[in-house]
Amino acid sequence: MIYEGKAITVKEIEGSIAQLNFDLDGESVNKFNRLTIEELRAATDKLKSAKGIKGLIVTSTKDCFIVGADITEFTDLFAGPEEELIASNLAANSVFSDIEDLPFPTVTAINGIALGGGFEMCLSTDYRVMSTKAKVGLPEVKLGIFPGFGGTVRLPRLIGADNAIEWICGTKEYKPEAALKFGAVDAVVEPEALVDAAIDLVKQANNGKVDYKARREEKTSKLKLNPLESMMVFETSKGFVAGQAGPHYPAPVEAIKVMQKHAGMSRDKAIEVEAKGFAKMAKTSVSASLIGLFLNDQELKKKAKDLEPKASDVKLAAVLGAGIMGGGVAYQSALKGTPIIMKDIAQAGIDLGLSEAKKLLTKRVDKKRMTAAKMADVLNNITPALSYGDFKNVDLVVEAVVENPKVKDIVLCEVEDQVREDTILTTNTSTISVNLLAKNLKRPENFCGMHFFNPVNMMPLVEVIRGEKTSEETIATTVAYAKAMGKTPVVVNDCPGFLVNRVLFPYFGGFIGLVRDGADYQRVDKIMEKFGWPMGPAYLLDVVGMDTGKHAGDVMADGFPDRMKYDSATAIDVMFEAGRYGQKTDKGFYQYELDRKGKQKKVVDESVYDMLKPIVEKQQEFTDEQIIERMMVPLCIETVRCLEDGIVETPAEADMGLIFGIGFPPFHGGALRYIDAMGVDKFCEIADKYADLGALYQPTEGMREMAKAGKKYFG
């Protein structure tokens, strides 16, 4: 044994070839944490001084190769001074460079996922052999950073600058055929032949059949581009990538600038440029937010996994009420492999539901994301029904009928008599109390909310709503089914609007108040879109539907009259009374026309200003900052209330609910991380400027105490 650690071992195998193997003790995957990098340093030093070694293969015992850097260590590392971060990166890079400089040929055997730092490890060896089951890529810009272990240096010199820009800025994971075509790997073999192929490549290098020194020279020298070619590649890419990434995500363009800057440098100088650029991105609030989101997502996955032992299998599901929503639920379930019965009381509903599923599947076929045969299989997984014929075989029911408590009550009681005693009943309600709907059920312990967001195929969130009598098994099974459908489930407790709508309506309340005080609704939309929302509040109301907004608003007003009830007519009331329900009626705050592709596009309707005049109480001028504050403060305070009231268990679930449910700007990290970024004390100061606007703008006592103590929601 040449070296033995807790993450890495090095031993001599056949023909004086060394094998460096990754197998991180106590973890299901290999990752670059501090321990692994320290051991890689020690192992590399041993290899440098080892006698008689003629080559190196790098392998992994685990099913994946290396998933990347240990992101849980980022927050502490990135919080330190920039100089320390640069020094830390350069220290890690010196290890990869030493591997690259070993006095014998080196080959990585990529047996599974090799992403980020994991793929950068692969790039440091002379050659890469890839299993047919593996995937490689550099997805770091998803975290607001870019490759920092030499990836921006080695990849462009290996596959060309234009291709490297595509890999680094596009964040895709590449399958073996694509990686081979780009030249990022040198061979693709079946898993069982992987190690032998790597050994064979080392032997070929030693026999002179492949020139590993020439390959190494290419990777450690300047980029082979003349000044004109360099300008063309990098300048063109910067413009395109900036347009794709948008103004709030600087990392992709910064990665291109760094590659351009070090294109004319040899490896060691180029790595210094990369380390400085990496540290600059790591210190941004965008990176902090996106890393926070990744960690939140991991927390949600862990909570869902912890529930798995209590979950029952859902082998057959059912959705009650076809139509657009029911069709969307049926499509998603069938697509992800759970057969589903789609029941309606009328053939027209069934036809609409099947039409919705067919439309979504046809789009996948047109985009070559699915074969026609696979589309037929998915459609065969949806069984239309006008009666309860097969419901004794159903494991979980999603009730998705009209948003009316009386109708839902009748349907739920009816279906409860048609299913087995262990069947889970769920309601896809956005506003109606789960406890209210459970009152007349014989088995309320088998009942919970399962709130999908429209359109079901696009929106990742499912709110799983726990009633007073809901059993843990019911929650666990519903969470497992949501996950099987490819959704992110967040478990919340029952209250008007649950989490997402309860938080959304104070945001609309901010908009209502701004219009009442003379703000131009179009300007509010533009400012909030610039802030990072996918659409402004007026446009969002048009998309949601004014009838839905009015109904949900009334539920919120009954539930929280101190802050969500209005004494006079609002902008939503005006649109509703005029029958301007938004996109569904082609008129709302905006007018909607079909473009050349048949999609609805919004156009300005000047008559709306006259319609709103009667509710405008004063003409006030607002700065952009005031508009943002008046919109964001109520939303953030209500998120805190949901946390303090126990509607949602953790800050991570609250923030992820808003990002996945209403499109809260990810680079701001969620409402609670947004408060943290400015400090709870500063947030309370901003809120106090608007104290005269009422309870929506009043921080909770808990917030005041946190402000005094200097605490954060994310420690």
C-alpha cells in the first residue's frame, strides 16, 4: 500500500501501475471536502516520491465517481476574507497541478457521476475513460460561482474555448457519447471493462502508441487562438450568455471574462486568474443565496426521505374532476410511471382532461424528448372513467373538483364509500380548510391536502397540508407520491391559504395599497420584474385569474381580517366587477392577443386607468425603492408569521415554498434569506417607515426580539 486514508487509498497493481481510489468513509457518495483534499495532497506527495511506478489510474469504489465539492463547507469558507479564499483555492489547485505533472502517464476511470470538482479531478489526468453509465459536467454557475479547481483553464485547452463556454455556462450534465464527441473524454466502455481500459491506456502511453506528453503540453500551455479568433469567441459568447443569464446572475459572463483573461497564459498563471475570479463570485450575495437554496433543497429531500419508512406504495392513483387541472395531474402521474384513473361526472370533462394530457405529451414528442411509442404508453396509464368501477384498487385519490366547500364535501364523502379503508384521500384545494373538509369524513386520519400549482406540468411545488386528525402515514404516503410525480413536496399545517397563498396575498395587498395611493400599475410591474420576479403583480393577477384572486382574497380576509380585509373596493374588485378576469377572458389589467405562434401576449389597455380612478384616494409619487419596500415588506412579514405560527416547520421549507410556488427570485434566496441579507434590525426599520399603512407592515414581536439579539433565520 502506497497510501491509506479515510477517503483515498493508493496501491500498486499490475505492471507497476498505481491505483488511486476514492472511497469517502461514512458517506454514500465521494465529494471534495477538506479531508479528501488533504488526503489527495498526501497521496500525491507519496506518488511523486514512489519508486518504480510507471503510471496511475484514478478510480472510485462508490457508484458515483465524485459528485463535486462539499457544498455544506462553502458557507464558512466563503464567509472569510477574499484573500483567504484565493489562497485556499490555490492550495487545492496545487494538488491537481501536481497530479498533472506526475512523471508517468495518468488516466481517470469515470464510473459514475463526475460533476464540478469531481470532473475537474478527471481533467487533471492525461486521459479519461468513461463508463456508459457515467455523466460528467461543470454545473457551478447554478451556485453563482464557476469552476475553481482548474476547470476554466484545462477544459478550453482540451475541447476548445467555444465548447468549454457551452459546458461551463450551460451547466448541462453530459452523457458518454456527447462527452466523447466533444473530446472531453478519450474512450467510452461498458462498466465492467472500465478499469481494464484505463490500465490499457496507461500501457499504450508507455509503449508510445499515444503521446501523453504532447497531451499534457497542450493542457498546460496557452490557448491556441490568435488575437482575432480569441476576440471573436469570447466577445460573441459574452453577449449571448448575458442575454440568456439575465442581469441578476453574473457568474456565467464572469467565467467567460476569466477564460478570456487567461487564454494567453500558461497553466499556473491562468489558475491564479481563475482563483481570483472564483473568489470574487463566491463573495456575491447571489452566490450566498443560490448556495443557500441548494442546502435548503437538500434539507427538503432529507425530510422527505425520513418519511419514506412510513409511506405506503401508490401503485394506482385516481383524480376526481378532469378538466385542465385534473388532466395536468393525470398527465404528471402517468408520465412519471404511476397509473391513474381520471374520473369526471361528464364526458366533456373527460375529453378536456385527455386533451390536456395529449397536448402536453405531443409537445414532448415534437421537441424529440419522447417517442410516439412512449407517448402511447403514458396515455395508456390514464384510464378515463365516468363511474367508480375500479376504485377498490386505488391507493390514493386526488380530489380536484370546483373550489367550493359544499361540492368538495359531497364528492369526498361519496368517494370515501367507494374506496378501501386504507386508501388515502387528498384534496387539491388552494384555500379551503382541510379541517373543514375532514369534518364529515369517516376516516379523517386518511385525509390531507395535496395542493398542486397551475400549470401542474411546470410548477415544481406541491403543498401537502396536514389536518388536525391526519395520520403520519397519510402525510408520508402523499409526500412519497408527490416525489414520485417529480414534484417537491412541502408539508404545511392547515390555515387559510396554507403557506403560499397566505404569503402571496399580503404581496397583492402591497400592490392594492400602491394603486390606491396613485402608483401606476404598469410601473409597479416593471419595477418588480426588474427586482427579479418572473412577472409583476398586475400581470400575475391576470394569469391567476381575477375570479380566483377575488375568491382567495375573500378567504384570506375572513381568516386574517386585521391585515387582509379592505374597507373599500380594491383594484382586484374593479377588474372582477367589470368581468375582466385576465387571460381567461382576454382582458384584465392588460389586454391579451394571440401572437403569430398562437400564444397570448399582453398589450397595454389605456381604458384601465379610467376604470381605476374611482378607487385612487391620493396621487403620490414613489421612488423605485419605495415600491419595492411596499411590495416586499408585507410578503416577508407574513412568511415570518407562517414560521412563528408553526404553519411551516423550518425557514428552509418556507423559502423553498415561495421559490417553487410563486417564483420568488432565486438569487434573493427566499423571503427569510432576503431579511437575513439586510439584517432583521434593518428590515424592521424599513417596515416601521410604513407603520401608518396598518397591520400588514407591522413586524412581529419575535422579529423585534431577533433584531435586538442580532439573530438570523439561517444561522
